[in-house]
Amino acid sequence: AEVDILGISGVGVTVGVARATVSDGADVQATVTDGASITSSTFVNVTAELQGSNTRNEAIATGKNLNAGLFAAASIFAAQSYIGGAVRAELDGSVTTGLTGVSVMATGANYSQAQLLVISVSGLGAIGVSLADAEIGTAAKVEALSNDSSNDESIVSTGGVTFQAQSA
């Protein structure tokens, strides 16, 4: 989110808010669900990964405020960014493979930034107030999980079994 404000007056007040959000639940997820059964003679891959050149969830809130008053000027500006989405690979089913193996992998990253530039000038008196908040929430995880909620699943392989979560 980007907000730019320019105010010119005799006596002026400017107020602005910039907000960027990746909501909780905006997840990238690859899941083999409870009760599923996979039998394969080749490698079984469960992969959740972000795509593109930046390969990250990002929320960037940017604000610029220039306020000029002949006699008085006041500027108030806030920027908030929040990341809540997860990148999750989850195996909650049964898998049987031959010599090749099983891989459960999640790859991603989170980036949250709030930037402000506030300039307030006048002939007699000026004030500028800025508030910036950038958060990565507790739900914004990069994780590879084995979840057997019903306690009846299995992984059978003569090859390797790996669970890997990678966050840069």
C-alpha cells in the first residue's frame, strides 16, 4: 500500500494511513489429508512453495506526507503492515514407496515493512507525528508437518523419508 499526501494552505492539517495486509489464513498449502493412501514405485513429494522472483509473502506500507502552511501546519501519518499467511506442507495420510523415498517440504519467507516520511513546515509553527508498525504474526509459519490426528497412518519406504521447512 502506498499513500502520498501534499497539503498547501494558510493553516493546514493532513492525516493519512497506509495499510498492507496478508491475512491469517491466506496460506500456501500442500496436504495429503487424513485417510488418504498413496502407493508408488517412485519418489513421493509433498511440496508447498512460493513462486516468482521474490519467493516471499510480503506486506509493505509506505507513506509520504508533505504539508506546508503559511501560518501553521500539522501532519499525522500512520503506516501498518501485517503478514499472517503460512507456507505449509503436511502429510496426514499413508504412503508406501519402493526404493525412492518420501519428501515433505515447505519453502517460503515472510517480509513486513512500514515506511514513513512526514515533513511539516510553516511560517509560525509546525508539528509532524508519525506511527509505523510492521508485524509478522504467529500464524505466518513456514512448516513441514507429519500429522496423524486419528493415529492410524503410516509411512513405509526403503528409501529416505525427509521433512524440511526452509525460510530465508
